[in-house]
Amino acid sequence: MKHEPIYYGSYLELDKLLDAQNPMSKKNGKEAHDETLFIIIHQAYELWFKQIIHEIDSIYDIFSNKTIAPEQISLVNHRLARVNEIQRVLNAQMKIIETMTPMDFMDFRDYLIPASGFQSIQFRTIELKLGLREKQRTTMAKKFFNSRLSEEDKEYLKSLENSPTLLELVDKWLSRMPFTETDNFDFWKSYKDAVEKMLTADKDLIKKNTTLNEMQQMIELKNLEATKESFDILFDKEKYNSLLENDDLKLSQKAKLSAIFISLYRHEPVFQLPYRLINHLIEIDELFTQWRYNHAIMVHRMLGTKIGTGGSSGHDYLKKAADNNKIFSDFFDMATFLIPNAYLPKLPENLKVNLGFMHE
Ligand code: HEM
């Protein structure tokens, strides 16, 4: 061996790690048994947050390149899958803290004021790097957590707020996708025709449905009109961009169209990696939203309607954040624009060759 033999404990720096659980209740004279659990569970979360940031940073670097090779996308997928697995562990861990009763929590809770999860810089870092912008947060959130942070942390988070997000980098990558227009094929024209046929067939079905009374029929036709309006917005650059500016949409029109095309033809070999990538991003949002709900429910059980140590309305604020703080919601909404296989335009042979593995 060229290097010095290493010892398990020193490699993992366990002296530091295991010396970092110092309950405030003990310092104040009467140790509360459950405070050790409270500290360890937060530390375990912060360690996993660190690993998630490590993965996101590497993915971020790959997407910052002007061109991205297919094997790089495989690597991105591999790392996003890892993030998703870590998130599953994070979600499951919430049960451990629920073994602490509200009364046991009260034995040391007051020592924590004014510290709170609001000050988890790594949690904010994950949100910011993925693409959650300050303007998207609820007014209450903006008011509270900035006022509770040290100047240094505020500066750091501000610098992230001004850097490109993973969502923006993925948007640029998707916007560069070719394939939808070739010399002999205009996909979006064929798609619009297919949508028109599908909506006409849906309208006929509603009108012929004798199990609906007049009122129910009217409601269904109105809903169908709303779906048609969504399709119209998708192709109307001006309307689309005004929703984008208003933050009602997050993906550019070009990126959204590419993502829809990838989903419609996901079985084509060339689209399998991008399709998996989009689904990993959807899963990140889904699993974080589940985490937020689990945390909010746990907080309800632990605090009732008391305010948090960070000064928010507690359970009520957290529930709103769960509804509000999604990042990849445009990928979820994409399902609106998927059409049944029977209506799907057939791709021309020369294009299919470019999308496949078979070469002359
Ligand atoms: C007894 C257990 C817990 C209670 C009662 C609790 C309570 C709260 C409350 C009330 C808030 C809102 C901010 C405030 O006013 O303080 C909050 C935010 C937060 N907590 Fe917890 N929490 C607990 C455990 C945890 C654990 C184990 C984690 C893991 C890291 C965590 C992470 C966070 C994060 C990241 C936020 C900010 C969420 C956001 O602003 O979207 N909490 N917590």
C-alpha cells in the first residue's frame, strides 16, 4: 500500500461527528431525554441534504456545458435516481421524530427559540439550485426567513438567487431539441390537426351521452372548452409568454413543446434518456412535496395550532408551502397535452431512422 493504513473512526472523523450532540436542556441543568433524538434526526437530514447538493452540483456542471454528450445524460439520470432514493429515505425518517410526544417536546422546545428549520441553509440551497425563486414564495415566507438569517447566510442565498437554476439549464437543453421540423414534415401542424379531431370526438361523446342531464352536459362542455383553451395557449407565443412572466408557467414555450414531443414518442430510442430525466425531475418535486406534507402533519400533531419557533403560523404555513413550492410543475401539467396513440401523427421514415438504433 502506498498510503498510510487508515482507521475506521479516523477516516469518518467520528470524534467530531459523535461529539456534536449537545442538548440545550443538559446545558441548562435538566436533560430532556428526547432532545438527543431531535438533534440526531436534524443532523441526519442535513447530511443527506449535503449529499443531494453534491449530486445537484455535478448535474448542474454537466448542463452548464454548451453541448451535452448522451453518456453525460446517462450519468445525470443515474445521479437523479440517487437523489430520488435519498428523498424516499428522508420521507420515511419523519416517522422516527413522531415517536416523540408533544409533551416530551415541550421539555426542551423553549430552549430552541428563535432557531428553526427556516434557517436550514442546505434546504434553501436545494430549493434555490433546483429553481424555486423568491418571487414564488408566499409573502409570509419571504417576510420570515430573511429576517431570521445571519448576514453571511443572506448574502450566500442571494448569490444563489442570482445564479441560473437547474430548471433554467434543463429548459435551454430541451429548447435545443431538433426533430419536430424536417424538409418534408411539420410535426406541430399534424399534432394540431390530431388535437382538433380528438376534441371534436370528445364533444360528440358528451353530446351523445344520454346519462347526462342538461346541466351536467353543459358543465362537461365547459370543461372541454377549458382544455381547448390550454391547447390554444400552448401555441400562442404572446399569451404563453405573458403567463411565463407572471410566473404561472415556468418552462419556456420551446422547452415545453420539446418535453411534450419526447413524452409522446418516449418509446423511440433517442428519447428514452430525456424521458427518464424529465420523470426524475417530476419525482424530485413529488417526493419533496410528500416530505413537506409529512413534516406539516407531524408539526400539526406536535404543536397543534401553536406558532413555530421561527415565528411562522406553524402547521398552516407549512401546508401552504407544500402546495406552493413546486418547481417542476410544468412537467406535471404536460399530461394535459398528451393525446391517445390512435390520434398520434405517424413520423416519416427518414425521421424514424434518426431516432432509432438501426442504421444502414
Ligand atoms: C418536533 C419536530 C419538528 C417541529 C415541531 C418542526 C416545526 C417546524 C415549524 C413550525 C416550521 C416553520 C418555521 C417556524 O415557524 O419555525 C418548520 C420549518 C422547517 N422545518 Fe421543521 N419541525 C420539526 C422537525 C424537523 C425536522 C426533523 C426537519 C429536518 C430537516 C425539519 C426541517 C424544517 C425545514 C427545512 C423547514 C423550513 C420549511 C419551509 O420553509 O418550507 N423540521 N419546522
